[in-house]
Amino acid sequence: MTLGLITLFAVSVVCDVSGQIAFKRGADRLPVLQPRAPLGFAWALVSEPLLVLGLVIYAVEFLVWTRILAQVPLNIAFPIASLNILGIAVASRIWLGEPMGPRQYAGAVLVTAGVALVATGL
């Protein structure tokens, strides 16, 4: 795997992790959906800066992911991109203070091991 490809995968994972953190923080700031005032909730969705930031980050990730897919078969690229599972678990623990138990740690280790197995095939 070339340094350029490794960089693209890293950028993709970082975009996914940061986009998810932005979405979570933005969603936490949304008002409760009122059935009688759905337009107010819709406005809150499109005007919440962290949700907009999450969308912008995902637009960047879309471009990066498209570039990755132009170079790597999907059956290899997608498992490597699943490192976002590990990244999101760690980021949610660090930045959101969410609990992470033994099962989450074990799952993160297994995902990482699976990615290593797939990536060695490149």
C-alpha cells in the first residue's frame, strides 16, 4: 500500500469520526420535535452549526472515498474503512465521555485485527 493511499484512508477515517462527533454534539443541541411545529424542528436541523459542519465534513469524505474507490477494490477498501468503528468508539469515550466497556474494547480489537488481515492483502 502506498503512502498516498494510506493518507487517503486516514483522512477518510478522520472525516468519518469527526463528522459523527459533530452530528452527535449537534443532535444533542436540537429542540424536542413538536408534532404541531415540525417546521421549527426542520429549521433547527438546518441551522445548527455542528450539524452543518458534519455535513461539510461528509462532503469532504465523499471526495476522498471516491478517490480511494478509484484505486482499490471495494472488497478491500470497505473493510479498511471500518477502522472508523475503532475511531468513533475512542473519540466518543474521549470527547463525549461515553462509557466503553470490555465488550466495546474487545470489538475494537477484533475490528482492528480484521482490518490488518485485509490490508496485508494489498
